[in-house]
Amino acid sequence: MNKRATVYFDPDLHRALRIKAAETDQSVSALVNAAVRKALAEDAIDLAAFEDRVNESTVPYEAVLRNLRGRGKL
């Protein structure tokens, strides 16, 4: 069962959404749902990557800069 929410869009964004919906034969709701689902999935991937790397050692920023300069990359 779908839930209803009120969302306020910038007028230009709302116009672009309506145009995209018409071009793709989808509803504005379907486009927004897909965009939110994609954004949340990307966040979940990022959080999982952080969790996977929590035990890695850290390298000071200055050491990274020295390394890059020493190899002529910066």
C-alpha cells in the first residue's frame, strides 16, 4: 500500500519532472520514488564500504601529499 506525502519542489524542478514524466510515460510519483530509492541505495553502499574499512589503518593527509609530490603526481 502506497503512502502519501506532500513534497514542495522548486518550480523549475517541478516543470522538469512533469516533462520527464510525459516523455517517459511515467507519473511524477514514479520518477520521484525511483530517484529516492536510488539515492538511498547509494547511501547504503557507502555506509557498507565504511563499515568494511573500519579496521584499516589511517594515513595522515600530510603523508599522502608527501607521497604524491615525491612521485611527481602533484
